[in-house]
Amino acid sequence: MKVTDIAIQNKTGIIVLTFLLIIAGSFTYMTIPKESNPSIEIPLFIITTLYPGIGPSDMESLVTQPLERELQGINGVKEVRSTTQESFSSVVVEFELDVPLNEASQRVRERVDLAKPNLPADAEDPQIIEFNLDDFPIMVINLSADYPLSRLTSVSERLQDVLETVSGVREVELIGGIEREVQVNVDLNALNSYNLSLQQLIGAVQQQNLTIPGGTVDVDRQSYLVRISGEFTDPRQIENLVVFVPGGENVRPGAGVVYMRDVAEIVYGFKDRESYSRLKILQAEDESGRPVEVAGADAPYQQVVSLNIKKRPGANIIETTEAVFAALEAFDLPPGTVVVITGDQSEDIVNLIKDLENSIISGMLFVILILVFFLGIRNALLVGTAVPLSILVGFIVLQAMGYTVNFIILFSLIIALGLLVDNSIVIVENIYRFREAGFDRFSAAREATSEVGYALIASTATLVAAFTPLLFWPGVIGQFMSYLPMTLIIVLICSLFVALVIYPVLTGYLVRLDAEPKKKKSAFVKGVMYTGAGILAFTILLANWITFVVTLLTIIFFTLTYKLFVKPVSLRFTSKTLPGIVQWYRKFLTWMLQRDYTGRLTLLRNMFSLGSLTAGVLVLILGGLLSIISGAIGMIFLILGGVLAAVGALGTIIHTIEGIILGGKGSVKGGLVAAVIIALIMGTFYLTGTHYPAVTIMVLMGLPLLIIVFGLLGMLINPGHNLILTDNRAKLLNGVMGVLFAIFAMLAISPTGQEFFPSTDPRLVNVNIEGPIGMNISSSNQTVAHIESLIDELLEEDEKVRANVKNIVVNIGVAGNPFFGGGFPRPEKAVIGVNFVDYGDRVEPSSISMEKLRNKVRDIPDMKIQVEAQEMGPPTGAPVNIEVSGEDFGRIMVITDEITQLLLEASETGAVPGLVDIRNNISGGLPEHRVLVDHQKASQFGLSLAQIAQTVRIANNGLEASKFRDGEDEYDIVVRLREQDRRDLESLQNLSINAMGNQVPLVSVAEFVDGSGLGTITRLNMQRTAIIEGDAAVGFSGPEVLLDVRAQLAEYEQNLPVGYSMKYTGESEDQDEAFGFLTQALFLIFALIFLIMLVKFNSLATPFIIITAVGLSLIGVLLGLILTQMNFGLMTFIGIISLAGIVCINNIVLMEYISQLLEKGMPKTEAIVEAGAIR
């Protein structure tokens, strides 16, 4: 090949280039930014608006709907979803992914500005939040102490300031602390006795707490700045504010000067608690990283303040985390302060990197161990370096393209390990064979690479073609998963570069035959080698003497193992065992290629089934491609192809049975061996926790039993001659295809289930708690305390769970996630986070501990409980997500409640096994004390509805009248009724409103009615919608649970009233979209591979042979799924594509060599036998 010839002509340059690539790749690997999730741009925006004191229905009409009307009309909008609650509106606008993020942002901001004039004047301005995965914390620092919470809050605020200066940190959010404020708590009776209003008190504060510039005065040659300073320097100064001077017309007779202290109490305290945070530490890590118990299950929960650390986009998560830890270590924490880190995402990335490194090392060892028997230790070591070298070059390309390393890329590299080594194995092995044939070092490199180089290019092209369609995966999941094919394509091309450019040069220098005498090294070379080894050893010794000792012992161990065991065994294998295997294989191929077409209709008998099956598959592929263009035309070809394939499949099954019968005694032995092997595999997996359904056991053991039965039948009838097939090749191919169809049948009888993304053993489990609307923070605190006691009971009762749990973090009144309808304090909500010890330290899978936890806390009256695992990956909905929509929201609520009850009953009775945590977003209405204003009477007194509403809001929620500055800190001065008046509904009736200097009692212009309103209003595309959700229990996949739910609700769905509908969304919608795309992509992949091989071999038969080999590789895949009881999911699909690539590589190299032998004039049968034996 020309590229190889150029490389060999510039050997020195290639050696230098190799060293440069190793150095640059290693540097890139260490410095490339690492983060947990891929950096993707999702044009999704959340518009949140606060309007304190407003009920959900009014909030919907006054705020949500005006915003929706403007936002719905934007070009490119995919969906507008809103959630409206008391005082809060959240509108989520999702654009189509082809809309540029900046353009979408500009459109949203313009439309929100247009909607602002239509919003209430006293509502807060809408806040626009742009969806960004970096908005989620990368870690949480929890601080607890034995000193007061106020001091802990102050310490946390100082730490917050320090951490926000750390490189890579964008924001530090403080949760659980208490914030100071100056409270003017008004005595309503005293206020009324002086005939004063709340607005007068607010005005007094605002007018006296001022600093006003008074201009400048020029005296002689000097200018003086005049400043009137009246700001409060002490909160007690507010007590002496004059709020009334005698002489007015509407003041109580005989009253003198009225001070603020006469009508209100001034408190320099803290804002009302909106949240509580607690922590229980059960285990901590010692210096070696092992968990050590520090407290029992009955240990009390400590109050904590949490700091959520958010990193900058593109920042290295590992370096950012290390910098945060360094800043935390340097910070001077007061004695008695305990720090606990939770939710550290960098741990997942570090573990993935360790997995990658361990996989590379283990892969190298396996490659070396296998190849040492064929190529010797030197050549095996050379091939073993192909994987790390290709990956290092891949890292250089990834960084040049602006990529960061995330869990998708790391996972892709782990997948690629099995693909990267093939090219180098083929090159080195072929060069080794040419060296054995007598070629000199670099001539062997040229000839060997020329012989297989184009085959390697074609095979790599097929692999690239297999992954290329995945680059066009639509949706958010497609953006996530696009990193996988791109990474694989990059490293595959890099591996081809390494194989065709670098390895021919390296093998020319390093490949040596076993019989070839060692070349004596010069004193200079020896000196350089010994000096380098000494420097390396000394460096390791300085860094860590334990590492030095372990490295030295490892080198000694492997050297002795190779010389005393591996080398003698490998020499014996290559000199005696391998030639015998090759010779047997030659005889087998020769026998298999014999033909017997002398009988009647032998050609038709041998070719009918396989020909029909082949034609059917080809027509099916054509129909799949045509269906992309036209569904009707594609369906015609799909039906025709299905009929042909079915006839062919039936024929192959018949021929398979024929072969078993002819096998007789041999079939019986084979069936017995298969039964023993399957039983051993099932027993092994059963011991590791895999449980087999009875149907699966019957199916798995039924196949070898059928082989035994037909074999015995053959022994009885002893035909002694061919029945239908006469061609040995036809017998083998039909038998293999029969096995494939038998496994398909086994999978159909006993399916393993489906899943979207594979479930993993969680490190963090959240218990999400939601009480009824109107539940105050105190009641939530009491309820959560009860749930804490239930968890403590579980920890005391179950030693495995206690050994698994590291710590527990409790947040009550937590702020909801703004991306899912939250974004402000919710007193009725809470989250209990259960953090587990590291995977290797768990005494049972944390998923089992999670299920025990769910069973313990699930039955809490009037509370919605959801136990969910924190997982990495693209955002998806719940496994069961049902949207109910229609015209009347009251009817929607009834339908939602009925569906929820049906699912609860199905879960409890086992009608839908695996369905847990059923819930809906319909909440009981918030109790309301409605103030019904008589507009006519209000107008007579000169009052507006806005004045009345403002007075009521000030009385209950308070109003920030001004600011109190204490040094660099600034605190609110809030005027409101004192607590006992705020807790008394009758106090509202005693309120007075200032109307043109007169105090008008509220009861004079309004009446009071008790009632209730809606709790939460969800709208989808401007239509009210309710949502029912459910999760899948441990051991069950989301798709199989959803399938049972659909069946359970099918009759109910058919009987829905006209105008009302149910829609299954969430994870199922994402999965349907993903698998729909992947199905089309699969057809496209096969078509691309077929075209590439068609161009390469200029033959229709050769590509079809290779595609057939790819199809037959599914035998192992499907059998493996059945034996391991793994679900078929996205990762399985990726694995099949990777396997297809490996099969293509092997078969393309084989077919290429056969073609070369045929071009040299060798007969076809001899060429096939020779190529098979050599390859």
C-alpha cells in the first residue's frame, strides 16, 4: 500500500511521530476536561413568575394564560407546558431541536416582554431560566455543628463566598440556613385603637430610613458635599419612629404623639422557617477509603446547612471537585463542625475512568496471553499496545474537536476496546507469517500490509458505516447518544491509522522469529536502556515505595511465569497442537465443500429453503428502505419478503430435524452435552442471583431434549442415506439457520423483557414526600420525623441495609425543580436522600436495599411517597406516564382519580406486577378564606380592589418597607401583623384601610366566605391536563410494566367520554421514538455495509456471504440474553452493532484472501481451504 510504503521510507519520522503521539495523547488524557454529562444544547426555557398570596385559579388566568398565549405563537415551538400553584406560575417552552439556542432565547425574551403589560402590576417580573445540565449540582457540602444554627449559617455564608472564587465553580447555592430580618410585628387592636393603617406604618419607615444627597457647597476654594443621612444604624431606632402627630381629624380623641412602639413590636430576628435540613451519619471513610461505622441506627439527626456546588460549563469536573476539596480543607471551620459530602458526581467519572483503564489493562493482558501462543512474547506485547495507542490518538482528536470527556464517551471507549485490536492483530500476524516465509523485516511489512491493507480499510469502513446512522438520532436522547457513534468512529479511524502507518514500521524493527538469533545490543543502547530503567525506578520509588515494591514483584512474577510456564507451553502448542488443529480444520473444510448433485432434483432440494430465505431477507431489506420513502410501497415488499422468508425458515427447520435424525448416536451425545452445559451455566447464574421463570427453564432444557429425542429416532430408523439434502454445505447452513430460528422461538416463548437504559445499582436513593396542599412546614416536619423513625426501624431490623447506608440527608420544604414545575419553597414537600457506601463495600445490591426502603415507607396516610434512584443519562419521564386531557377540568380530575385507583388495585393484587409508587398531580384544593369585595361600596369610600388586596397581603405576608444595613450586610425591614393576629382569620375582618384620610373597616366593603380551590393546575399546549405516574420495582423493566398497565386500562380507555383522551408519554414515548429510529437505522446500516462490500469485492455473492455471517452471530447474542435473563435494550443494540463490526472484519479479511488466491490461479475449493486455514 502506498501509505505504508511512505511510512516505511520515513521510518525514523514515524518512530518520532509515535513518541510524539504517545506524549501528546497522555497529556491530553490528563488535561482534557471531564464532566458527568455531555455538553448538549436543548432549546428549553422555563418562565417562572411569583405573585404572592394569589390562588391557583386566579394565578392561571392572570399570569399563566397571558404568557402562554404569547409563547404558543412562536415559530419552532414543539410544546408549551405550564404548572400553576398558589403564588407561582411556571411555563416550560420546548423548541424543536433544529432551532438555534440563541435564536430561541431571543424569541422567548421578546414574547415575555410583550406579555408583561398584560400581567398584574404587583406581580413580580417573570424570570427566564435556560435549561442547562450544568445547573444541577456536581456535589453537595453538608455542614452540621453543635453550636446554634444562626452561627452555622454565618459560617456557611463565609464558606459560600470562598467556594464561589474557586476555579471552575459557577455558583454555590445555600440551603437550610436562616436569614436575618427586621420585623415590625403590628398589634392589630392597638393599630385600630389609634385609628391608623398599615400603610401609614410602612410610610413612616420608608420616609425616615433614607440617605439623601443635598448637593454641594463651595466655600472659598473648597467644595463640600452635603448629605442628609437618616438610615437606621440600630433596629431599636424604629421603635421611636413617630407615626402620628396630634392635630389630625381621624385620630382617637385625647391621643398624643404615637410612636411605632405603641402599635408594633420591633424584632431583630430571623425570617420564618421555610425549610429544614437534617443529617444522620452512619458510616465514614477511613484513610484507606473503607467505610467505618461511626453511629448506630438510633443516632439523632443533626441540623445541617447544605451548599450545592454548580460548575461552569466545560469545566473539568474532577479538577473542580479537587479544587473545592482543597478550598474546604483550607477553610477555618470552628471546632465542632462536621462536614459530609453527598452527591459527588466526580466519583462516577473517576470510577468510569478506572473501569476504562482496568479494561485496557485487562484487554492487553488477554490479548498478550492469547497471542503469545501464536506469535511469541515480543510480537504479542506489540499487538497489546494497539488499544492504548489508538485511544491516546483518539483523545487528541476529541480534544481538537472541542469535546469533553463524559460518561457517554468513556462508555464508548470501553465498547471500542474489542474493536480496536483487530486491525493490529491482522497486520502483525500477517507480517509474522511473511517473516516465516523468508522475507526480510521491512519487505515483510510491505508485502503483508499490501495483502490485507485494503481489506482492513473495507472492514473499518463497514464499522464506521454501522455507527454513522446513529449520528442522526433525533431528540434529546439522540443528542446524548451522538457522542457514542462519534467517539467510536474517531477511535476506529485512529486504529486504522495505527495499523497501516505505525505498526508496519514498529514490526519491522521489533518482530523477531523464535528461531532468529538475538541481535547484540551496542554498549550505548544498553547504557540508554539501563539509565532509563533506573530513572523510572527511582522516580517510582520517590513517589511511593509501596508502588515500587509492587511493580518490582509484578515484573519478577510475570517474568518467571513466562519463562517457566507460558513459553514452554506456547512452544509446545505452536509446534504440535496448532498444526494438528489446522490439519483437522483443512480436512473438515474439504469434506464440507464436497458436492453430490447426482440424485434426482438435488439442486432444488439443496437450494430451495436457503434460496427462499435469502430472497425473503433481501426483499425485506428493500421493503424497509422503501418504507422510509413510501409506506405503502414498502409494505408490499415487506409482505412479499415475509412470505418468502417464512417458507425458507420452515424449510430450514425441517432440514435441521433431518440432520439430527441422520446424526443418530452423535446427536444424542451432542444433546446430552448441550443439556449439561446449559444446566451448568444456569446453575452458575442462579448462584449469582439470577432467577429463571419456569417457562424459561422448560425452553432451555427442551431444546437439547428435542435433539436427544430426534437422535434416538434416527438410531431406531437408521436411514443410512441422505433424506432430502445431499450437499454437506447445505446440511451445515440449514442446521445453523435452524438453530438460529430455534433460539428465536425460545425467545418468543420466554421473552427476557425490554428496557430503555440499563438499570444500575444506585449510589443515592431519594424518598420524595408530598403532603396535601395547604400543609404547613411544621406539619411536614412532624410527618417527615415519623418517616425518619420508620427508616431507623429498618436500619435496626436489617443489618444488610444498615451496612449499606453511609448517611441520610433530609430536606423539608425543599424548592422544587424549576424544570419540572417547581422553583420555590413548598412546605408540603420533602426529600430524604439515602446515600450508600461504595459498590465494592455493599453487602447486598443497593437496589434491594432500596426496595426494602420503599416497602417500609410506602403506606403513610394522605402522603404521596416516591422512592427513586439517582441515575446518569438523558432526562426521561417515569416508566408509566399517562396524560389525561379534555374540556372540563372537573371531569379530568374524576378520570384521573379513577385511573389512579385502578392502578393502585392492580399493584396491590398483583394484576400488574412490578408497578410501584403510583401517583398523580391532582392535589386537594388549598383551603381558602375568600374576601368578596362589594365594588359599589368600595367605590363610595374611594377604595379600589388593588388597595384592598394590598392591605390584606401586607397583613398576612408582610411587605418589605425598607432595608437595614449592618456593615456590608443588608436585611429586609418587613411590616406585618403579629403572629397571633396572622393566625386568626377573624383578624382580617378587623382590618382598616386608609381611604382619603379616613379609616374604612374591611367589613364595610367586603364579606368573608370559606371554601377551597384547585391545588395545582397543569396545562399542555394551553389545555388543562392531569398526569398519572408510576415506577417499576427492582427486577422489573419499565416497558414490561407499561405493557401490563396498557392491558389493564384498555377497556377503561375505550369507554372514555367523548372529548377526553389518555396518552402514554414519558419514558415510553422516548423509547418508542428511539427504537423506531433504531429500526430504520438498522436497515440503513445493513444497506451501507452491503454497498461498501459490493464496491470492495465487485460481487453480489461476497457481500451476501458476509451479511449472512453477521446474522448468524445473533445465535450467541440471543442465547446469551436467555441464559443471563438480561433485558433487550439500547445497550444490547449497540453491542449487536459492535459484534457485527467484528464479524465483518474477520469475514472481509477472509474473503479478501480467498479473492487474492483465486487471482493467483488457485482452484476455488483449494483457495477456500487454504484461506480458512491461514486466517
